[in-house]
Amino acid sequence: MNMAMRHGVLEIRLLFRRKTTAFAASVLPIGLCVLTWFTVRNRAPESWGSLVSDRFVMLMLLSVFMTSMTVYTARRQSLVLKRLRTSELTDAGVITAITMPVVTMGVAQVLVYVVFCLVVGAPMPAHPWLLLLGLASGLLTTVAAGMAIAAVSRSVEATPVTAFPVIVATLAGLFMQDAPDAAVVASGVMLPLIGPADLVAKGWSGYDAGATLTSMPPPLLGLASTLLWAAVFAAVIARFFRWEPRA
């Protein structure tokens, strides 16, 4: 595990040498903070949950998802994964080392944005445990989504094409959260990465935020969606993941 940690630190350094990654890691959360600053005026306290959950999805999609699928694909195609398997690292250690920079970046971005929201006047979360569950499950599910897309991508250049369905579905689910029809909102929660966002909204503003269905407990829909997509991405990884370059 110590070797995995050391290689993970090295991966962090390599990751942030790329200009696009450095841009996504720094400019994106700052941009969302600025956007939030201009939209918080006269905002009702109960609406903060939906605001934070929307921004959380954007962070996950545009930064963590894009970075993770690029990193996994690049490391596989450049034979890094194959070489690491011949070292003292176990397979789990290799995955941990490659994943560490992406998770670290995601945690830092989320912390910056959450702290900013609290500083500019957001109320304290109504259910902190549910908020943390949504943030953690969202981050891990997004990393798994990136790994799944990398598993079916033949090259780094092909990742935008293979990722397109996930991106479109996630954005559609995000837009559906603003629909006046509760059934449409609930349907949107079942799309990729929206389940954790629903947990974030409820964790921040209470169980009335996000999707509500009278037939089940408030957090259950978001939790079910999160588990469903985690299982889908895990199945894709198990079926298509390769340690060597794809032909």
C-alpha cells in the first residue's frame, strides 16, 4: 500500500503537468463560485440544495469524469498499466495509484465549492450525513464512469465519442430536475450521476428538495439510482477493462 501511495503522489504530479487538467482543476471551481455569487442574491434558503446539487454535477461531469476517462485510457495505451503490473504493486494497488490523483482533485474541488457556499450565506446542511453520502457516492460513481468509458475507448482521441451518451444523459437528467412535473423530476434522477445529486439536494435543504415520491422514503430514489449506475459501470469495467492497449 505504501508503494501504491508513493506512485499515487507521482501520478498527481504528472496529472497536473497537463494544462487541460490544471485548467479544469482550478478554473472550473472558481468559475462555478463566481456564477454562484451572481445567482445567490435574494435566494430562498430552501433553494440552496438544488443549486449546490446542480453545480456538483457540473464539477463531476466536466472535471472528474473527463479527467478519469482520459487518464485511464492514456495510461493503458502508453503501456503504463502493463508495466506497473510487473512491479511490486498488486492489481488493486495499480488501480489505487492511478485513481488517487482524480479522487484528490475531486475532493479538493468539492470542498472549495461547499465552503464558498457557506461563506456567502448558504444555510447549514439539514442532514449532513446525507450530504456527505451524496458527495462521496457521486465522486466514486463518477470515477467509475470514467473508468468504464476508458475501458471501451480505443484511444484518448476516441473518449469524447464513447463518453457522449453518458454526457447527454447526465445533462438531460440535470435539466429534468427543473421540470414542474414530479414524475419528470423523478425520471431524471434515474439517469447517470443524478442520483447522488438528489442526495446532495436533500442533505442540504431537507427531504422536500429534489425528487419526491409519496410511494417511497425521500432518499430512496436517489440511493437506488446511485447503486444502479454503480452496478452498471462496474459491469462494464469487469467486462471490457484491459491492462494492455486496445487494438
